[in-house]
Amino acid sequence: MVGSAIMRRLQADGFSNFVTRTHKELDLTNQEAVAAFFEAEKPDYVFLAAAKVGGIHANNTYRGQFIYENLMIQNNVIHQSYVHGVKKLLFLGSSCIYPKHAPQPMNEDSLLTGVLEPTNEPYAIAKIAGIKMCEAYRAQYGCNFISVMPTNLYGPNDNYDLNNSHVLPALLRKFHTAVVQGDKTVTVWGSGTPMREFLHADDLADACYYLMQTYDDSTLVNIGTGEDVTIRQLAEMIAKVTGFAGEIVWDSTKPDGTPRKLMDVSKLAKLGWKYSIDLETGLGKVYAEVRDTVLA
């Protein structure tokens, strides 16, 4: 989702000299394969968007895979970027790097100040390691490696698998299926009270492109809207977008996750960037794109 969005944004500005590989073509957890790729292609600029990702269920179930695969991907790509003289690298982390009870909205200075949310701790630790690796390579080797922390994302090429997806695409599939099957109820995990912030992938891509051109510092940058909604509000918005008119049932036996994850985007605002796609517009746009294809 993120990689394709960044490519669309770069193409819109006339770039065409991309060096890409699919997961089948290049396993980023394979040190030898990544080294061979960098030796052959010698890219000048790297957007490191690749990661093993998922929602609460996936994070909590595949804990070993999440920490191992993400550490390996990051270690290989960041190190080979140094070895082969990449001019600039942008590393994409996640808002889950911040402590579970970090002051809201979450400021960049909150990193490593408290205990992480247990359900996604392995993933968060891997991403924190990536941030610190970029900082360390900048300090020791003078590499121009920067780190950005996006909030919850949605958009084209998202994952709609109910077991492994994040909350927004999972709800889109649930409500769409309910409408198609004529179901009277849709069950949603948790209490509906946690608050989440959502950013369209095209906005993230625009922010990454902007920062790749303008930002050169070791400290990380949050990317988000600075606005959030409850999961209940999100479910109601998705019900409206999909045309579901039945009852929403909340399964409070399932975990809520972090109570609130709102990004402090004041640093990004001072750097001169702000989002442009509001949540309701973005939801309608995404649903129109996937309704008759991905969700069919």
C-alpha cells in the first residue's frame, strides 16, 4: 500500500527511473540477496516501506515472525544503503513505537519513555530498532538516513484479510459482506471506545516525498492528521459508506488495544506540510475502488 502510493506520487512529478522488486523476486530478510540487489542496482534514494504488518490479531499471534522479519528487513536494507553509498534513505516506522500510555497527542519526544502496548510489542521494538539504526549510521558514518512515523493508514492496495488486516480495512470487509449477504448485525471487536487517527496512503506518500526533499535531521518526524475518532464512530462511518442499515454489536470480550493513539503533528506542520484527504472522503474513495474487485 505505502510503496505503491509513493510510486504514484513520484510518477506524478515525472519520475520514472524506479528500481523495484516484488516480494517473490527479492526476499528482504535474506542478507545475501539484498546485498546482491544493491550491488547490481546501486540506487541513489531509498524509501524503506517494506514490513511485516497486521492488526491486533496478527501482531499478537505471529510475535516471533513480526520481530524477526522486520528486524531482518531493516538491518539488510539500511546496512546495504550505507555500504553502497545511497544518497538518502527514508525509513517508515509506526505510531505503535510510542508507549501505551504516552501523553496525548504523542510527541516525538515520547519515544522510549514508557511500556509498550503488549499486543504489538515485538513489532514496535523492531521499528524502534530501525529508528535507532538510522540515527547510529548517521552519527558514525554520516549517512543521510531519516525516520518518519506514520499514523494508522488506509488506501489502495490495503490488506482486507479479516485475520491479518488493520481495523479500517477489516471493518470495510465486514460491513460490505453484511450488506451483500443481507445480515442484520455486524460484530466488532472491543468496546468501541479506543480512539484512532487515520491517514490516507496518498497523503502519507506526499508527506514522504516532501520530507525526502526538505528534511535532513536525525530526529524522527510524526506523519498524521492530528485528528482522531473512536472506533465506534469509525464503524458508524463505514456502515454509512457501505449502506449497512442493521445493528452494530460490540464484543467486549475481545481486546481494545491502546486506549488512544493520536499523533502530535506540530513538528510536521512547522516543516510546512498538512494532509488534504479527510476521513469521510477517503473512506468513500477507497470503498468505491475496492467494492467490486477486492471485496467482491
